[in-house]
Amino acid sequence: MNAPLRRVGVVVMILFGLLFANLNWIQAYKADEYRNSDYNGRVQVAEYDRKRGNIEASGTALATSKATSGELRFQRTYPGAAKYAHVLGYKPVNLADTGIEEFENDFLAGTSDQLIASRVKDLFTGDQTGGGNVLLTLSRRAQDTAYEQLRNNRNNVTRGAAVAIDPGTGAVQALVSMPSFDPNPLASHDTDAATAAYNKLEQDADGPLKNRALGEVLPPGSTFKIVVAAAALENGVGKGTEIAAGPSWTPPTSGTPIRNAVPSICPEAQVTLAEAVRESCNTGFAQLGVRLGAEKIKQKAREFGFEQDDLGVGQLGEGGHGVAASRTGTMENADGGDDPGALAQSSIGQRDVRMTPLQGALIAATVAHDGSQMRPYVVQQLLGPDRTTVYHTAEPDELRRPISGQVASDLRDMMVSVVEDGTGKNAQISGYTVGGKTGTAQSAPDRPDHGWFIGFALDKNGKPVSAVCVVLEQAGPGGSAEAARIAGQVMRAAIADRGGR
Amino acid sequence: MTAPATPAPSPATVGEQPGVRLARSRRNAELSLLLLAMVLVAAYGAMVEANVLDTVTADFWMPAAALTAVFLGLHLAIRFLAPFADPALLPAVALLNGIGVGFLRRLDLAKATPAEREDLAIFAGTGGRQLAWTLASVILAAGLLALIRDHRSVSRYAYTLGLAGIVLVMIPAVLPRSISEINGAKLWIRIGGFSIQPGEFAKLALLAFFAYYLVRKREVLSLASRRFLGIDFPRGRDLGPVVVVWLISLLVLVFEKDLGTSLLYFGMFVVTLYIATERVSWLLIGLVLFFGGAYLAYVLGETVGGPFANFYLRAQIWLDPFADPYEDGYQLVQGLLALGTGGLFGAGPGGGQPLKLPEVQNDFIFAGIGEEIGLFGLSALLVVYLLIVERGLRAALAVRDSFGKLLAGGLAFTLGLQVFVIVGGISKLIPLTGQTTPFLSAGGSSLMANWLLIAVLLRVSDAARRPVTGVGGKAARPSGGPPEQLHGAPTEVIRP
């Protein structure tokens, strides 16, 4: 009887092998699906057992967890309400996480691999240490100013965005998208109420959940002239070089004439490049663009960061808020040659050219920082639950170098003249040298124009302290002037937070 | 089987008897392994307290110490009553039993209010009751070892045991539902707050009967056959007993609404039949009959309903538990979610939320434990079960008499099959049935019956490993003794 007994032994091993294989299927392959299943109530409860870490900026908690007596032991609250919503995101019980709450979730929740030591320590001390804290680069004053000024803009615009970065490091000083929303109801432990609040925001026609500063692409209008001017400076055109202008210019093969915003702008046949920038001369830049050719303009735009679709603003070099790609669009005919009509319109930031507010701020920051574009980031430091151990400190890092120091210097001079006695006077800050470029972009034939401003501020030593981009969607007449005013206020606040005036 | 019913072991058989070759009792190895197992149980208890209470209380070791005392008692009994028994069986079973008690105590801690937690007495709650059941079971196992000094003496009572087994199986089927039904399966006798599962004991009694019956009928069943399609099939009249058992198991399926028990009995019988006759045809017949019957029950459940409806529903849940995740599929869905949440490493002992699982102290204890110890921990538990089963089969291989081989082999396989049925059930490998998880689930019947099963395996392994020219008097004598002397079965010497 030993042979069949052995075979029975093999059969038992096969049965147990099946059990083992099936457990692998469930606990390894399907584990994530089951763990995050809608029917699974346990993961949430465990996650809310541990005090989630703070998100802070300038020493103030922007997101914090408060003990409750419910089954979920901690309630996530956002003291700043709508002001920081698009940077922080939110951590709802039943909906998807977004923003910092999403991409720094592991560290905030205390489940990150980096925090293994404190979890092991908990095992011995019996404490339940909370999650780690995330410190942001945001300047509270700049953020406050950007939020308040956008909300109370003089053109009564309901949609817009403002983003300010430190040109020398890439640290984000302010990031506001308008309209914003209060994330507190979304984090409610009453999941029905949270869902209702979310649906209301989701259905709002103005799209408050959208982060316009990073995710909206709009025609940049005249702010794009900085890119064209950079291409021109590298191709034998100097600040003082005379370029063709005029009250109106019709590109060959195109029936639509290019005109200036008002007849008083560059009616003469020729103006210098500097004058064209200062007055925002459309006819001049349209002809300059056609002269340079589509390839040079597209190349320069790419070097500034257009077409990049994988940029993230979070920790340096790691994930973060996704940034939409800015595009130059098509400027060629079907046969591959330049289409002068399209090229002329693209050169003044119309046609198919699209830009995010962050891209605008990056262009200004690059000009201010001698041609070096720093990688934008918003997470300054990861601080352990004990608030003394530092797990990560941002080390600024150059993203790209689109222009030489000389070109940057020329562009800087021209942009400063825009603010000092051109279209961007509203952005002036006493004691600082401010440069910039306004933009007025046609959105749709029957809609008001978008108002743009990109700019930077230099201190007395010529060191850049802030670069900013403000956009007011469909602001109509005076939109870019209002954008310039807001930009000046935001930069002034950023300077004040740094200990300046 | 080349020489059925050989009176003396052939040289080939001797070579397959590790016990003879070693001729050592290995009791000290058993003691060390047992203490190691108890250290693991104590560590498990400490981790549970650290996670649930946020602190390890000063008396976290008390349940483990109580278990250690109980098992040391059994260890001493084995030293005297079965000195050559397999040294791995007791520690392996003790580990499972200890983890079971620890997990049930962990459930008590989770249910208790924070104020009650700190001073939860060791005999309080489900965990404490399980501890008491362990003590009773171990005393029973030691008693069985003392009572039956030679496993072959069991065969004298084979028909009594067989009848008792059938009666035990049938009791819940004929009792009114109010007394016998728990969670849709009529497997119980409930008197007051006390419930026993007679089927757990029935499998021991039935197996003893099977082993005896098959040793007697082995020759006829294996040799009188017709060849068809290259496979030897038994004669029609020899099929009788198999058909009877098949009918009993189908009746269990229909009237006790329990596929698992049915599968268990039938698998148990078919496998002992196969071991006895070495005829693969019996396995084929058994598989065809079982799956044919199950399929028939499924079809009847779909069309006719009535007593078959429950089986049909269970099969439907198995096919797609998420179709009705809050009602019919709730148990299985929650079991799968618990296992999935545990993932590879688990939440740590005490770190999970087993109270979200229905029936976590019984059917779903493996899923509840799996949430906390993960795939790695569960794999370790499966290996411990496999070790027990394979050690039982090893005893069957090494023991010299046919009755012992069938008894140990059948019991070991039954234990393995039960683990397969319940673990496969909660992990959606097969339709879920109401089996207990041996040594882990809360409940006295299951624990006692399985400890008795282990006692029988210990007894057989003692006989298997005892040196032929052994120590001791009467108990050692039967080594090599042919079973015919006891049974005097005339059929065994009839050769066609």
C-alpha cells in the first residue's frame, strides 16, 4: 500500500500548491484591487488612525489633522480654506486625493519608506507617531496678495491665475487659480455631504476645481514676443536694430492684415527692436517672425519649455502637480514651407500658440536669471513627525538654459523699459527694478480679450527676487494693465516676505 | 501493492521505514520544537498587545504559558505512552492551536471597550474558552493514547464505530432546523448555549470503519475486476458499499446543505479505497460520481430548487461573489478583501480589522489571520499543515500493518482535505462551505476531534518508529504482527 500512499502525499502537496497559488493570486496580484475596493471599509479606518502630518508654509499650518471622537479618528482641516486649495489639493474620505495631499501622501500618512524608523520605534514605545510634515516654498504674503488681488480685480474677471517663482531657485512663491474652492467640505467624514460638495464644484461652469496656473493653456498674446525677440537677438538683430513696422501689415498669401492695438503704436515704417518690445508693436513682430522663419521661433519656444508635457511641480525631480504642455501650434503650409499668415499671427502669440501661466513665469524668470531656467518646485522640506529630523531639503537645479547671458541682459533691458515707460507701468515697485511684458490675446471673435502680464523684479544689486505671471481670462479692455498691477503687488509681497521692503 | 497482506515486511518496506532506521525516540527534539513553538505563540501575543493596546502588558505571556503547561503535559504523556511517536506532530499542532488561541484572544481585545482591555482575564472571552477547550482536548488526546495502546485494537470495534459514525452524521439532518442549523448549514446540535458539530467526530469513527472494512475486502476489490478501456473496473456487486457512501454524502449535501462535509466524507472514502486497492479506477469512479452529483445538484437547484437551492446559491456566489456584495456574497467578498488588504506582509498581528469579517472566529479565521500576517505568514501556516499531513502519511508508510496504514493515511489525508476545503472556500478556489479550520477555529467539537485525530496519528507513528526488537513489553510486541491474526478475514487469502 506504500505506492498509493506516496501518491496521496503528492496529491496533498498539489492541493496545498493550489491553495498557495490561489493565495498568491489574491494577496499579491489582486491585493491592490481588493485593498482599494469600494466594499473595503478597513483601509480608511487604519489610515485615519494615525495623525496625518501638516502641510506648512512660512511657519503656518495650511493643512492639519484634528482628533475627533468618530470611527475615523482624525479630521483633515484646511485653515486657509480656498486660498491654498489648488496647491494643497485635498484628502477626502471617499473621493480621490489631489495636489500635495496626493503626491506626498505616503510621507504625510507616515507610511513612506523613509519613515520606517519611526514606525519601528512606535513598536517599542507603544506611541502612535503621526505622519511627517511637508514644508512648502510658498510665501504666505505673496499667496495672500495673489489670492485677494485676483479675487478683487478691477475688471470683475471671474477666471484667472497667478504664479510667482523665485528666478534664482525655481521655488514657487505663490500659486493661485481663480475661482478657487474650499476643500474643507470635501474632507468631511460625512461622505454623502462630501460627495454633494464635490458634485457641486464639478458642475460649476467656471470650473473651480481646475488648477489654471498649471493646467490652463491660453493664447499668450504679446507676452510671446519675448520668445520671438530672443530668437531675433540670436540671429543678428540687436536691441537698437531697426525693424520694419507700420500701422498695418498684410502678410503675403494672407488676406488678413495685422494691426496694432491702437493706431498710436509704431505707425512709423521702422522702429528699433527695443521700441517694438516697449510699445508692443504687432506689425513689427509679425514681420520679424516671418523674416526669422517658423523653425527658429519654434526652436526658441521649445528651448524655453514649450512642448514639454512631463513637467511636474512638487519635490525637485519627482512627480508633483502636472503641468500642461504649452504649444506653438502649426505655422507651416501643408507642403512644409512657412505659412506667412500663420507665422505672422503666431509671432504675436495668436493663432495656435498656447501657454500656461507657469510657462509665462518661467520665461520671465529665465530672463531675470541670466538665461538659466531653474526647475520649479513647491516642496521645500520633508520634516519628520518629531519635527527635527529632516528627510528631504530641496536643492535647486537648473532645468534648461534657453538663452545666453548677453541675450538675457538685452531682453532684461527691454522688459524693464516696458515697465518704466511702456505698457506695463502698473507693475512698478519703488526701490526695485521691475521688467515685464504685457499681453492682450484674442480668445474668440465675440469674447473679450485675455489680459496677460509676465515680469520680474530685481533688487538694487541686480539680483532677481521674483518672477511672476498673471492672467485674467476674458478681461476685456485694460486687462493686461490690471494683470500688471496685480503682478506688481504679488512681487512686492514676495519681496516683503523675504525681508525686503 | 505487490504482495498484499504480507505477514512480514519485505526488504523494500524496511528501507522505507525511517523510524526503524533511527530507532531513537527523539522526545527531546519534540520538547525543543514545542518550546520554540510556544515562544512564537508568546511573541505573537506580545505583538497583538503592542498593536491593539499600544502597549505590552506585564502578563502578555500568560495565555502562552498556560498553553505551554498543557502541551508539556501531553509531551510527558507521550514520553510514557508513545515514546517513539513522531516528534514533529505535537509541536506543529501546538503552534497552530496556540496561534488560534492568540488570534481569538486578539478578537476579544478588539471587541472589548478600552477600559476592559487592560485586564482581560486569560480565560475570558472566546480566546479563554478556546484555551479551556484546548486543555480538554489535550486531556482527551492523552486519554486516547492511554486507552489504546495498540491501534490495531480499534479494529475490534469497527462496526460499532461505523454505525456510530453514520448516526453522528445523520443526527443534524433529521433534527429540526431550529436546533441544527447555523448560517444555512445543518451541521450542529445546539442545546442551550452549547453547540457541537457531531460530524467532526463522525469522520474519525467512519474512517476507522472504512479502514477495517477495506482491509477485509481489499483482495476482492482490487483483484476481481473487469478491464475496460485499459482501466480495471470493479465488479458491479463490489460497488455496493461505495454507492452507499456516495448516497450518504449526497444526502449530507442536500439535507445538511453542506458541500464541504460531503466532499470530505466522499474524498476520505475514495482515497482510503484507492490506498487499499491501488486501483486508479476507484479514484476515477469517485471523481466522476462526486462531480456528476454536484453538477446534478447544481442543475436541480437551478431548475427545481427545494433542497438543492442552497447549493445552487453557493455555487453562484462562488462564480461571482461581487454580484451581490452586501447580501449573498458578503462573507466571501469580505474574506477576499481581508486577504487582499493583508497583501504580502500583512498589517502585523493585531494591526488588522478582523471584526469587519463575518464569522471571523470560525469559517473565516484564516482570512482574519491572513489580513494580519499576510501571504508570507499564511504560507508558513500552510506549510505547518502540510507538515502534519505528510508526517501522518509518513507514519502510514512506515507502519507495518494494513489497518494502521489505512487508518493513518486516511486520517492524514482527511485533515489535509479539510484544510483544502475551508481555505480553498474562503479564498474562492472552490465554493465556500461551512467547515472549521483545524486547530484554529473557535469551537470545542472541531478542536477535540482534530486532537483525537492527532492522538491516533501519534499512536500509529509510535508503532511505525518503534524498533522491531524494541524496548517495553506488550506494547512493543505487535511490530510486524500481521493484521490477519486479529481479523481472521478469510477473503484476504482468496486469490483468483
